Amino acid sequence: MQTSKNWVQYFTQNLQQHRIDWNIVPNLTSNERQNILKSLQAWQLGETSDGSNLIKAATKYASKSNDENYVEAIKLFIKEEQKHGENLGRYLDLIGEKRIKKNWGDSLFRKFRGLHTDMEFWTIAVITVESAAQIFYQCLKDATNCKLLRQICTDILIDEAPHISFQIERLHVIFNQKNRLMKYLTYKYYYVFYFSTALVVWHAHQKLFKAGGVDFGRYWKKMSLKFEKTIEKLSKKKSTTYANI
Ligand SMILES: [Fe+2]
Ligand SMILES: [Fe+2]
């Protein structure tokens, strides 16, 4: 397993990577714009959260588990998400569309997250959203020929895989401190939360997914596979997710 210190090093180094050439002029057809705009605006908003609730949960957790570097790792993780939000926002500015301030899916998710203050719920929530994000950004990339937007998506996709590893590692620690009954109940809770969120995401962004060549059947299969992989990693005696990085 990576230590929080390793993650701090990884995020610090990754934040210095600049993989987008902002000299490229955006080139979005009106058909592409129609397919992607609403979803692009909604995810741009979703990526811009200040992360204060997550930092609060991480601070509480880190002091209980004597993992002082964990809060710093979480702060850098949030910074990376904000970088995604900023890049998507910059793209919206360039194509003359506005950055939205409110969206029902985002408000619902924020409200739900606000009810939970423990690290376990946060890691489950983040893994769920990141799993959908991987499919979403691949579809966004496939739904356009705009070179600049495709580069923005590639940059996000490169960042997202380690995000999932980072969260699964933490959930592995928390999960394996439980007895068998609690593990079973947690699994049930995780299952319901994960797949109901997956349905909401599909409902809100199906136009984009379809434009990226993913119908409901494929989407569901991809989400199910990601869920299985996560559970498999949680059930292992030792966390080995660092191999993904
Ligand atoms: Fe992100
Ligand atoms: Fe992420």
C-alpha cells in the first residue's frame, strides 16, 4: 500500500504536468455542441467544489488514525479536481458558453454528501463518482473531434485512475477493520449507493453517453465491472492498488 506521504509526492508531481496545449483553437461543430453542452456544464460545476466537508472528514479521520499526511494528500486530491473544473471552465469560456452555478444533480449530490461526515462514506461516494467519471470523460472525448477538448479529457482521464486507487486504498483500511457482519452490511450499502447513483448519472447524461458510443447496456456493464473490481480489491488481505499507478 502507498503511504499518505507517497500520495502527497505523487499529487505534487502530477500537478506540475501540463498536458494541454491552450494555443489550440477550439473547434466544436454545432451538432457536437448540442450533444455535449449540458453535460459539460454540469460536470464543470461538479469538479469545482471547494472540498471543505471532505477536508473536515479527512482531518477527523487523520487525527484518529495518526496519519498526519493524509489531510495534505486529500487537499492535493481536491486541487486536482479543481484543476479539472478550471480547465473545463476555461474551455466553456473559449466557446462562448457560460459556467453554470446550479444544477439539480449537483445539488442533490452535495446535499446527500452534506449529511455524511465520516471518511468511509466519502471514499465510497468518491469511488462511485470517479467510476462514472471515467466513462463520462471517455465518452466526451469520443463525442467530439475538437482537439483541445479531447486533450482536456485525456488529461482528466490520466488523473482519474490514480484517484480511484487512492480512495480504494483508504476504503480497504476502513473496510478491513470491520467484523464479518459489518462488512456484509457495508457491502450492501455500497451496492445500493453505487448503482442508484449510476442510474441517476445515466438519466442525466444519456445524451452525451450515446453520442460517445455508449448505450445503457454498455454503460451498465462498464459500471458493474468497475464495481466488481473495487470489491475484489477491498476483499484482498493486503491492498495492492498501487500497482495501477
Ligand atoms: Fe475530476
Ligand atoms: Fe477524480
